[in-house]
Amino acid sequence: MAGGEERVRLCKRVFIHSVHTYTSKHLAQYLDSCVVGASLIDEADPDSEEEETVQDEPTNKSKQGTFQVVGTTSAKSEEQKSSFIAAEYTNLTHEELFHHLMESDVIIYNITEHAHQIDEASWAVSALHREMEAFSGSKMFILISTVMTWALSKPVDPDDPEIPFTEEDYRRRKAHPSFKDHIALEKLVVKLGKTNPSRFSTYVVASGLQYGMEEQVFHFFFKTSWQGEVPRVPVFGEGSNIIPAIHVKDLASVVQNIIDRKPKPQYFLAVDDSKNTIEDITRAIALFGPGKIQKVPKEDVYLTQDLTQTDIDSLFVDLRMEAVFLKENFNIHWVCENGVVENIERVTEEYKLARALLPVRICVLGPPAVGKSTVAEKICQHYKLHHVKLKETIAETLTNLEAYVRAEEEIDDENDESLAEAQEFLETLKENMEQNEGHLDDQHIIRIMKDKLMSKPCRNQGFVLDGFPKTYEQAKELFSADDDDDEMEDVRSKIPPNNKKIIPEFVFSLDATDALLKKRVLNLPENVVEGTSYSQDKFLHRLVSFRENNSEDETVLNYFDELEIVTEHIEITSDDDLEYLLVMEKVIKSVGKPRNYGPSSEEVEQEERRQAEIRLRDQAARQAEMECKEAEETAQRTQRWEEWSKLLEEAKRQEDELLEAQSVPMRHYLMRDVMPTLTRGLIECCRIRPEDPVDFLAEYLLKNNPQAE
């Protein structure tokens, strides 16, 4: 019971500001896995095993004596929340934030990544200091700052600039012009912690440039190496400046020790033991990709969009530092005590796993003319993989060997074993091709293809193997495990030994009827068929050979079955593009999401610009089409109106002529028979002036009607 009460008492609530950022996230994750006071236990202490078991128990963490991590973060959905964060707060007012700070035992602010956090950290430490008397217990404030506040410090000994800075020199430090607000906050934090250390203790950790996991400031170099789009990784400037650095997990261990030990000093340097220059670091990272570096003008760094101004300033810092206090007083389980260069393999593996940069290895098989290359190219475009074709790989190998031999011969190094080996291999290939009418024996093909699949680009991003291997024996030789391969299968396993680094994860077997394949080849233009293996005789021979190889007991697909690699069979039934869209849907469904970087900012910008241009062209085309249509309709309306007007005029003319023609007899009749009598009647009416002229005129016309007479 007493032990349970002690664990409840030892449980600490740790508040981490901006817990979603690189440093803060890994700090939170590290503390979440630690037991309070674990760093106080010496490695040789047998009781440490008991404490470790407490850490692994699945019971409630708040009752285990562990750290309960809470913090502010950017707005996230429920699915994005981290499992190692007990509570995440977003969009807090100062009153709400202060309430959470008062509930916490340890408050950690990280100002190494975003300068705007400086004001927030200054407000937090000042507010806590003002309300110190209202604390329910002691509190600790830890500021994670940067060695950039030392960037312009004068050497400890001008006569011996190689003497490193230590924590004792922190009062002599001088900040980089862009980090003056950082050093001002450091001084404020140290000052406020002197008032009542037992009530409110404050600490500053000047962290070296952080590396590890998904990387931060060195991310540009890792990404450049991994993508392999440039032959050499750039080193900006001379590259002779020494970079103080620390693995992000080692930094978290420093923070853990501060929380557990509450040391008397308030200022700490957090750097590893390395004294690596930026050239050393870049050269080590380049081994992950092209393996070579190139020094470029310092000003070129400003053309790199992936680096912020803070990153640029940090990459040019030149400081020799030694964390004496940490090594002498803290119990740190170092991840990379000797620095990034000495631990580059581990750091590289962390980087790939943290960013899920896993290679996608695919093999596409099928008869000639079934569309393997078309499908493979579409897969490569979607997943950003390398398209490996036998003919092109052989040509590439010969070209590279010839270029390498020429370059080495110009240097004239007679003792270069690699040159002799390259010359011998090149001569062997050429001689073998002469003997076999341009073809190579399987042993040479296997070596060339294996070297290609083992190349850094294929190892990093992955590949699509197009139409190879063709036989069971080729597959067995190509994917066989090397003698020194650490990943060889257990001898008791039923699965044949294979090279895990290059064995395909996904195999797609395309097939179609012979009739469709022959029809497809016959419909190819002559200029496409000429000089290729799609001529009628060669194609039929290749098709027969493929069918024979795949009717035997030992086929390439059987080899993959033995390795328990599922082959997906896809039937091609037509030549239209829709067929390949359906094929790609099946491939994407099987392979899943891409495992590499999405498009870069430049590619996104270019794609947006391209889409905008397409939209503008479409809009202009629609506008022109609409204007043309309106002009045509206007012309048609004008033409129809003119035609209608002419018809109307013609109809009116004809009607007038008809009326005119019809009125001639009537006029003659009126003039001859009516008008004379009517005229006399009117004259008579005027002379007599009767009371009813109308009645008089009617009587007169009746009496004097010529027809009546």
C-alpha cells in the first residue's frame, strides 16, 4: 500500500508547449515511456529491473509513477492525436493556458524551431513567477533553447581556439544577430528561477542542432541523398565549420535527468561528443544516396526552398562545445554519444522508418506485346520508382563502365584495383557479346541486373522489374542470398534462401490470348516494328519460347510461389486505354499508398501552374467557341430576318397587285353606273335641302336606278 502511495506521489504531470513539433513530439514520446526517477538509478543497481517492470505494466500510467504528458498542439482530428499524449489542447486563451500550467508539475517550452514561441514562453514563465505563492507544490520550468545563442562568442583562449566551450562559459556567450530574442529569454528564465528555487525552479538547455528520427535541420541533405536526383550532395561554402549537435532522444534524456535530479546549475549545454564539420556530416549522409559531395558557393543555400532562414543560420555555425556537466553528473543512456557521423547507419534507418520511406519492389511478367512496359511505366510514374528493363540496363552498364575506365585512365593510376576490375569486366562483356551475336550469357546478365537492383536508387525508392527474370534458374540466381547477407533465412525454413534487399514484394503476371497479341503486333506501324523484336518472325519465336518456359514445372511464377510471394494474375482483353486504367486500379489496390515523398514544393507549383494554364486554355477555348457560336447565330438571325423581310415585301407587293387587279371592274362599274346617278342625287339634295337628306338620297337613287330602267 505504501508503495502504491509513493508511486502516486511520484507521478508528474508534464506540460509541453507545441507538442506537435519535431523536438517537442519526441521529447513527449520519450518521457511517456519513462518512469519518474529512473535516471537516478545506476545501471548496475539491481533494483532498476524492478522499476523497469513498473514501466511495462499495462495499468493506468498516472498510478505508476510515470510522466503524464499534456500539451498544446495545432488543430487535429481524433485520428491524428498521439497515443503518448494524455491530453491535447488547442486554441487556448491565456487564462485557459495558465490554468493548465498551474495544474502541471513541469512546464517545457521549446524555442529551437519557431521564433514566435519566444513571446509565449516569456509570458508563461513570467506569469508562473508572479503566482508562485499560489502553487500547490513545487514547479519546474525548462526552456529548450539553441547553441545559436553562442554563435558569436569569442574563443575561451584566443591563442588556442580549439579549446571547447563548456557550461561554465555561459555568461560569456554572444548570440547570432537572429537569435538575440532567444538569449534575452534565456537570461529571463535563469533570473526568475533564482527567487525561490525550492518553489519555482527554472532551467535552460542550450541544445545543439538536433538530428535523428524524421530529421529537422539536416532533412534537406537526407532527402537529397535519398531521392538521388543529383549526382553529388551539395556542401554550401567551405564546409569546415564545426556543428555542435545532439540526437533528439539524447536531448530528451537530458531533460529527463533535469526533472529527476533538480540540479543546482540552471544552464546546460546539450551536445554529443562529436566535433564534426558540416562537410563530415554531409559526406556521411551522402553515403545514403549518391555517395559523393560537391562544394558549392555559400550563396547557393538561399536558392534552396527546403531550408528556412533559421536552418541556414544554424548550418553555418562554427562552435567547439563540450557538455562537461552532463557527462559528469547525469545518467544518460546515449543513443548517439559519438555523433551523427559515427552512427550514420542507425540515424539513416531511423530516418527511413520515421518517414515511412520504404522501397516498393515490383516485378511485372507476361508474354511479349502484352503491355508489360506500358504498365510498368505507369506504376513507376504513380509510385516514383525506377523502371528496370534488361536491354536498357545492359546498355547503361556498358556506358558507365566505358566512362569510368576513360576517367580513371586519365588519372593514370596503375595501382587502382577498381580500374583493373572494371576494364576486365568491360572486356569480358564485349567479348561475350561478340561471341553470341550481341547477346550475353546468363551469368553476366544476372550480375548486371543484380548490381542494378542493389544500386542506391533502387534500394531507396524501389523498382519495377520489367519482364525479367524469364526462367526459373534466372530467378533463382538473381534473387539468391549473398554469402554475407545478414538476412538469410533460417536453415530450417522451407522457404529457399533469398536476398531480402532485392526480392520483389509484389508480382503481377499479365496475360492475353495469342490471337490478341498477334493482332496487336500486326497493327503496329512499320517504323515502330523495324529493327525491333516485334518483327513477325522474332515475335512469334519469342511468344513460343515464353509459352514453353511457362508450361514447364519450374517457372518464374513457381519460384515466387515457393517464396510465398502471391502473384496477381491480370488478363488483358483489349487494346484500349481503359483496359490499362483497370489494370492500374488492381495494381494500386494491391500495392497500396506510395511509400516515398510526395511532390516537392517546386513540383506542386509547376503542377498548379500547368493546371492553371490548362484551365486558362480551356476557358479561352470555351470563350472562343461561345463567341464563334454567338457570331454564327447572329449571322443566321440576320440572314433569316433579311430573307423574311424580302418575303414580306414580296407578299405585300403581290397582295397590292392582286387587290389592284381585283378593283378595276368595280371602279369601272362605279364610274359608269353609280357615280353619275349619285352625283345628280347629291346635286338635287343640295338644291331642295330636304329635312332628311339621307332618306331623300335613298329615294332618289331608287327612282333613278339605271338598272331598274
